[in-house]
Amino acid sequence: MAEEKKYKYSIIVPTYNERLNIALIVYLIFKHLRDVDFEIIVVDDGSPDGTQEIVKQLQHLYGEDRILLRARAKKLGLGTAYIHGLKHATGDFVVIMDADLSHHPKYLPSFIKKQLETNASIVTGTRYVKGGGVHGWNLMRKLTSRGANVLAQTLLWPGVSDLTGSFRLYKKSVLEDVISSCVSKGYVFQMEMIVRATRKGYHIEEVPITFVDRVFGTSKLGGSEIVEYLKGLVYLLLTT
Amino acid sequence: MKHIVKILSLLVAISAFWIGLLQAAIVPRSHTWLLPIYFVVSLGCYGLLMVGIGLMQFPTCPQEAVLLQQDIAEAKDFFKHKGVDVGSD
């Protein structure tokens, strides 16, 4: 009987003030990845709420080889958090996900399965297909999301249905290659990553994910956000 | 090649076709002059249609919020028994 190659997965979770959520995420990852070789790399940007203390307790519980705390002094941005986490990743694959539980670890097995089936370089989660979905968005939010998506599809031909999503699995070498050529910030950074990956010809697959927005009521989309988005689109149109 | 070059080439090709139509006068020139406007308007309508359809078909998952609350309760319970103080939301 042929030996099946066992792969290791590094899960990078950037955190800032996610004292409760990081513990929940860790519990759920261990629950859903029982037979998988993985490590969780927590990149905390000096959270004042005690996130790092909780992580240390989790390390006692689960093992320091399973949970790595690679903190930074202060908030230094998402892109550099991934780069920082990557330096310490020892897996064959790297998963990036948000710490606020909008990304549910129960989808991790489907990411892994999709990659193994298709040998894709990147598997990205999409909220916009059947089987996926969003909860907690009002009509306005859905409208802007849909409008932004149609605009981005028309201008950029990105090859994925969900451009701003940040729940993704990368082959480690692919992430290193793509991230080195990205310079944007915030969600435009996520868009830049996937567009550059498409331009470089990497094989990208999608899996449906559900996204539960727990930040009810706070409007994360003001006029300035829309301007930033449009500037980001033009930047990507001209430079990729 | 860069994406913008692809798009510009496409626009140049379409413009060349349009100018060709103008010169050949197969279609009456008065119509041909208006073609770019028709093109832009149709593109706009197509975009609006896509937004509308997408909005109507926007997948939602209210049951996921419930499942998430269950997961949170399960996790909190686990940590309570292990003596990890996760505090409150």
C-alpha cells in the first residue's frame, strides 16, 4: 500500500484585542482538524486586552509546538503580519484567516480537501456562491458589496468570485511569491494578492464559506472607504 | 502582458472597427456616430442588471449565526473546565 504523504498546515491568525475570540478560534480549529498536522501562528500586535496572556495559557493546554505566539510591539498592518507569520511557518501550506470568528474553522477541512483534489496553488473562500453566504449585513451593505464586486469583475477579470475575502489557503512558496509583490493596505491588499496570483498564472480554486458579521450596527462603509476602494481598483487596473 | 494593455488593445480594436464602419458607410453614418453611446449605455445597463441579480440572489445564512452561538457556548464551557479564563465578550 502506497504511503500517503502527510502535509503540515500553518494557520496564521493576526490578532488585535481578540482575547476571547482567539481562544474560541483555537478550540474550533482543534475540534475540526483532528487528524491533521497543523500549527497556529498568532501574530499579535501588542494587544492591551490580554490577548497574549490567553495565548500563553492556550499554549500550556495544547502545546507550544501547536500554538506559536509571534507578537509584535504595536499595530503594524495586516500585510506585514502575514509576512511576519510566514517567517515562522514550518508547514507545506499556509492558511490565513481572521481572528474575529467571521471565518469559521469548520471550513478548514473543505479547503484542505479541495487543494488535495485539484493540486491548486491557492484555495480561496467565497461568500458569494451557493453554499456560502453572509449573515448580519443590511440591504445597503449587500448593495455596495455587490456593486463593488461587479465593478471589480468588469475592470480586473480576477478569476475569483470573492475578491476581498481573506480566508485562504496557499501553498507556502506561492504565498511567499505573491506577498512579496503586494504593497496595498487593508482589504485592497487582499484584492491585490488574489489578482497578482491570477496574473502570475497560479491555479486558484474556490470553496463556499459562510461569513457571520458579529459587528452589528457599526457601519464599516463610509464615503472614504468607497473612495479608498475605487483608488485601489484603479491602482490594480494599472499595475497588475 | 499587463492587464491594462489587454483592455486598451480591446478598446483600440473596437475603435478601429467603428472607424472602419464610418468609412465604409455600410450602415448609415448617422447611426454609426451613435454606436459608442449605445455601447456605453448597454455596458451600464448590463452592470446594473448584474448588480440587481446578484442582490436578489445574495446568499444569506441566518442559521449560521445560531450555530456559531452554539459553538461559542461549547468552547466557553470547555475552557471553564480547563481553568482557562477567557473573560467575556
